[in-house]
Amino acid sequence: MKLEQRVQDIPPAARSEQAGGPVAIICGGGALPTAVAEGALRAGRSVHLLPIEGWAEPRLVERFPHTWIKLGQFRRLCRLAQQAGCREVVLIGKVLRPSLSMLRFGWSDLPLLPRAFEAFRGGDDRLLSMTAAVFEEHGFRVLGAHEVAPEILVPEGALGSLSPAERDSADARQGFAAIAAMGPYDIGQAVVVADNHVLAVEAIEGTDDMLARIAEMRAQGRIPVPRGVGVLVKAPKPGQDRRFDLPAIGPQTVANVRRAGLAGIAVQAGEVVIAEPEIMIRNADAARIFVAGFPPAAER
Amino acid sequence: MKLEQRVQDIPPAARSEQAGGPVAIICGGGALPTAVAEGALRAGRSVHLLPIEGWAEPRLVERFPHTWIKLGQFRRLCRLAQQAGCREVVLIGKVLRPSLSMLRFGWSDLPLLPRAFEAFRGGDDRLLSMTAAVFEEHGFRVLGAHEVAPEILVPEGALGSLSPAERDSADARQGFAAIAAMGPYDIGQAVVVADNHVLAVEAIEGTDDMLARIAEMRAQGRIPVPRGVGVLVKAPKPGQDRRFDLPAIGPQTVANVRRAGLAGIAVQAGEVVIAEPEIMIRNADAARIFVAGFPPAAER
């Protein structure tokens, strides 16, 4: 089994460390949660996964010790994490567009319901941040995914065989500066810049929708640069809670960037996480798209 | 005829002024070009319209002295304006998504073709700005629509029967500040702000597409505020060429704001133009949507 092989790859010193017992990983959708689990194992931590029904991918999580949970089972979550001996918790993965009927509360959750509905109304990420708060109130430490699995962070430099051209780097710098300028207004983690012109700004629609917009406008002849010019730029908003809201890239990002006709993907090194890096980089190379981590502004 | 009645309404002093002869109005699509023509007549200027085939609306322009032109006929444009005795030119109205087959050059335009294709590649507004440059090279003055028809500018205060609530005004201030912060990066003229949270930022997709995005996300349950909360905020980008690129609102904006479920429309007074104000305000009142001009930041 692939996982066991990996665990055997880890030096015994690291494996015996087991700082705070196993880490509980609350898993939303996508490939990131299990990438974090694998990264934690490599780093010598054991893990217990708590995948959320309807979002987490069975095929991926079933390779790890896990207990399925339903969205809204706050107390049960805490109890399961305690039973597994966890003192530290990571929340990772998408919980997009939950419908009210997907919420399953237990009797013990009743006191939390007003907060839960408020968070629910906030959509997308708010249930996750409310869940984090409940964990902290129960004495758990909530960690960022990158704290237990540093390897999921995009490093500095080109990840695949292509490097950004000078024009691409100029677009990337423009994008990082624009994201920083929008910081005080809590606007998106991503922009598309082409020929020093900002074509799109991500707000609550998310990166995939923003890239779909570029692809659509290109089909309508509304993009003022030819295919192969332009960069998707991602960086955390200044002041963002890096524990459960780091921007992420993965194979889907490459597919969307290709459809949008851009040259590549520029992210802030050490501040953006990557899901399924091998697949992503293979696809990026095949599509002649660069993927690169840029140093922070001060070092650029 | 409505137009003649209007001309008779103008005080003779104003009508006899006729500063630089008739003003040539190059008309793209929408109701704004003829609103400008009427405004100019009211202000005592005579006009000669040069509507662009495929964009200008025959029903509207045919009430004025006019000569139809085709996109790309740069020299003919200059000749027609000269023949009509015009020394001043206004370019107004949408020229969205022209296809290459809609361009019609004359022999005398040959030297301009490289620039024209470059501008064409730029899409949307760039052909307009190139046309303005050609006019200036031929000794014309290019004026902003509001310079010949000040009445098309949104004044300060509520335009319809509804005023913004305090929450709406706070959202509007947040939006104006965000647009100002994005100024150095030449990003959009519009944002949607709800409960002090920026939901969308307009880049090259335009206001209509941005509002459609909000409507779509609302249908998907992805908007974190209920219907009736949130404001469309429009202001010119700092440093924008106000002669032919002022942000505009009109009945279409009201229809889109209604679909997006927002409370109203906040624009920077004196810096945003309005098309078909009577229809727009009637529709806004019917939909319980406020439309208001806000003073510049220093006076807010």
C-alpha cells in the first residue's frame, strides 16, 4: 500500500517525535486534505481524518484512519477528536455551497445553533471558521495545514520545466502589488494580469469562476492580448487567517489557466498551498504553462 | 415633434451663442449619444450626429441631423465633421465587441491601418480612443460629453424617491475607497459592497457582467447577505480620461441591480453620466432601488 510505503520512508527519529499525538484533520473536498495527511505522516505525525460527508472524497480519505462526520455535528467532532487522542486540529478542503438540508445537528449542538445558522448564511468558508472557533473553545489547538505538512507550500522558483519570461514576471509583480493594495478592503486572493493590465479581480466568486470569465471573454474577442500572454497571480490577502484560508492551486487551476489562454501561474512562495503537485506540474508542462513561486515583495 | 419643442424651450441667448459651430457627435450604441445631443441643444449648441452603423440606434439618431458612418472610416469621419462646420467632437456610446468584418476602411485610411488593428485588438473602448487621437491630429478638439451636455452628469443626492440608508452609505464609502485604492493599478470603475464586504470588483468584464455574476451567485446561495443589502458603487478610475470614458448608468443598470438583489446604486456625483434618466428613475422607484450621487471623498 502506497501510504505504508511512505510511512516507512520517514526517518525513525521523526516518526517517534509525535509531538501532540495524532493530528485531527477535518476534511472538506478536493485533494488537499489527503495531501496534508500524507505530508504530516512524512513529517513524523500520525493522523486521524474526520472527513465531512458530501464533500470529502471517499476514494482519497479511506487510505487513512478516519471517521465520517456530517456538517454541523460540532460536539461530535470534538468528541471524536478527543477519542482519537488528538489535541491539535487542522481544517482543510472546500465546503462550497452547502445547502441547509446537508446540516445535521445533534442534541448537544443546540446551544450552537444560532451561531451555526449565522455562519451558514455567510456561506462557503464561514462554517469552517466557526468550527475552528468551537474547537478552540474546547481546548484544542487549531493549526494551519502548512504547520503539520510544510511540503504543501509552494516553494520559490519554477516548479515545472517552464520558467516565467521577463514579461510574465512583470505581470506577476503588478498582480502582487494590486493584491497588496486591495488588502485593506479584504478583496480576493487572486488577479489576472496581462501586459501590465489587470483583466480580472477575484472577490467572492473564487479563482475558478474568475478564470472561466477570462476564457469566456476570450471566446468573445474581448481580451486585449493574444493567447499565451497573461498570468494568474495568487497571494494571501494581507491580514488573512493563514490557519484555514491559505490560497490553493492544483490541477484544476492549470486546466482553467489553459482554457483562459494565460502563460502561467505566479504565487507567493511559502504562502500558497498546492494540491496534487505531481499531477499539476505534469499537466502544466504538457500545456506549456509555467507555475512559479515568487519571493515576498521586499526580496523581489 | 419633441425635439423641436425642446429647442424652443432654450432661451434665445443660449441658442445664439453657438460657440464653435455645431458639435460633431460620434455615436456608438445605447441611449447616451442622443441624450448628449439633446443636452447640447438645451445648452444652446447645434449638433451633427455621426452614428456608427451596427451600434448606434437608428430610431434615436434619426431625430437629429446625421450622417451614418462605418467603423474604421477615420478620414471620412474627419471630412464629414469638417463639411458640417464642426471644430469640436464628442465620442460617446458603446462600441462593444466589434468583429473584424465590421471594420470598413477607405483608401485614405491605409496609413492608419497598423494603429487601427492594434486598437482593434485592444477591443471595446480602444477604437474609440484611437479615433479621438486621429481627430486631434486633424486639428479638432475632442470634448467630453459632459462638457457639451452638463445635464447628463449625475448630481449630488438621491435621484428617485428612495434615499440610501445609513448602512448603504457605509457600503458606498467602502466602495469609493476601494476604487480609489485600486487606482494605481487601473482596475475597474465599479465594485459591489454589501455589509462592508466587497463582493465583486469590475475589471474588463464591465458592470453588466459583474452584476450578472452577483445574480448568479445569489441563485446558488453563495451571497453572504440577504436580498436588499448591498450597493453597486461606480466612480471613474483616478487618472481616467474623462473625455470619452466616464462611467455610465441607465435603465439597464437598474434592471441588473434588481436581479442582483442589491439595495441601490451609489455613484460619484458629477463624475458619472446617466442615460435615459426619467426611465431609469421610474424603474428604480418601482423596484425600490435607490440611485444617489455622493460628494467626492473630501466632502463625505
